[in-house]
Amino acid sequence: MHQLSLSFVRNFMNLLLTATLLAPMCEASAYAELQAPRSTEEKQIIEAYRKANRSVVNVVTENHAYDVFGRVPQEGAGSGVVIDASNALVITNNHVIRSATRVSVILADSKSYNVKVIGGDAGSDLALLQIVDPPSNLVAAELGDSSMLEVGQRVLAIGNPFGLHRTLTTGIVSSLGRAIRSEDGRLIEDIIQTDAAINPGNSGGPLLDTAGRVIGLNTAILSRTGESAGIGFAVPINQIRRAIPQLKQFGRVLRPKIGVVVVDSEYGPLLLHVNPGSPADEAGLSGARRSLRRGPFVSHYVDLSAADFVLEVNNKRVRTREDVIDALEDAEPNKEIELLVRRGLQRNGVRKIKVKPILG
């Protein structure tokens, strides 16, 4: 009886040990059976999100408004993305931080950090921030190449819509080469159009390819309600790369200027005024505005016969004042700008002028 009891105990203990060892394997097997199979595309999206999401920040702004009771603090929110971990640099939209008296960011660790605004440019709707006393484990996003994009390509947007941190939406590149007006009226060209859902709070967040690389910065939506309607716009990362050195050095983006005032006329874009001593003046360009002094009085008049009409800028046909301004600002900063102009209304007054711009 004693022998049988010992044998029974040994067998029971062996069964218990076996069950204990097999339990995790059974649980894993059961979990594997419950987990839905992942397609190749799903795996790509999951990996891209894992790679990039910790570099996305929530940008929180504070400013002050006034009502009948006095000064009232207000908060705003947007998104941003860390582009340089060693220097704690974050890129976002200029309109996100515009008029803010204080700016901070919330990182993936859910902690808030103060930031210093390094520079902002309304014309490209970009702002560069630097995190003050950043954590040692700050993660920067990998930057891609927006020149390689194709319509129909899958893209991902990460941001903080309605304050919901690091939200992922997916879509495709709907179109390339779009143009939108920035907050200062400047035309931003070569914009990426996407149908990835972009809502309030997404502004300044990254648009990614399926490898998790930043290929644009989500900037605006086309919507009658203020919420996603499937048409969003992002500034290409290649434009951002060109702007960052100037934001670092000057705190803004410097653009070529030749010293003219351009207006629309029924005969095309017209130089109304040429600043004395400006590059345009030195190149021999002439404006329509003239001054006439009679004793102590000075009157102004317009003389179209003495003015230059702009026909082309760097071999690009221009038909309006905005065309001229956009073409001048898109010119290479350190290269001469070639203008095709016509003096007055005579066809034989057409000539080419080269102007060396200044940055401003």
C-alpha cells in the first residue's frame, strides 16, 4: 500500500510538471489561432508605424485673447516630427505656432517639454523648434525623398487629431504638383495631395511612405466642415530640407528680390515702381509711376510708354502679378534671373534683361 502511494504521487507530480511546461505553449498556440493573418501590406504599415510613431510630437501652444473680463489664456494644438535627435530639432507648420506666447511639446513618453522657436516662415508654412532639456532617448524620424513619389503610392499620416496622440491614418498619393496659398498669400508649389484622413490637430505631422520615411509635412485640408473630406495637402520633404538651413541661420527663409512693385494691367503684369539703387534699377528696368514737381507740390502719374511689362521669368510665361512674384521667389537665390520684358506697348520693345537678385 505504501509503495502504491509513492508511485501514485510520482506519477501525479510528473503530470503536473508536464502540464505546467505545456501551458505557455498551449496559450501561445491559442493566441496564434486567434490572431488574424497579416497581409504583406498590413505588415508594412505596422512596421512603418512602429518605426516612426515615437518621433511624432504633440505641439501645444498658449496665447492670450481679451474679452470684457480682461486677458483670457487660450490653448492650441498641432503635430510635429523630430528630425534631428542630437540637436532636439522638431519641424512643424508655422500656422500651428503663429502668435503663440509659449510653445511646448508632448513626446511619446507622455511628458511635456518646453521648446525654443528657432525660426518660422509663413511663405512655406514651416517652423523649426528645439526641445529644451530633451530626454536622452529622443527618437528622430528618417527622411525620405519626395521626388520619387508616384500617384497611387500608399502613404501614412501620423498626428494628433482632436488631441488623440499619434493617430495613424492611411491613404494614397492622390496627385502631385498641386499648389496652395500660404497664410501670407505666397503660392506653395509642388504640394502633395493625399486622401489619408487629416483632421484638426494633424497639421505639422509627418506624411510617410510604407518604409516609415517622412516624405511630407501635413499642412492643410480642403473641406467645407473643417474636418477630413479626403483631400489633404502636404509640403514635400525636399522643400523642407532646403528651408531648414535658412531657418537655422536666419530664423526665416530668404528669397530672391529685385526691388520692384508689380501690378496687373489689361496689357499684362506691369512694373509700377522700381526702387532706386535696386538690382532691377541697375539692370535698366523702368516703372510706370512718374513724379512731377511744380513749385512746392509733387504730383504722380502713370506713363505706360516708359514702363516695362513682364512677359517671362526664367523662360516661364507669366500672365499675372502673382505669376511674376511666384516665379521670382522660386528662382535660385544666388543665380541671375532672366526677364523677358517689353517697354511700353510696342512689339519692337521686347528685350531680355538679366538681374542679380538680393536675398530678403
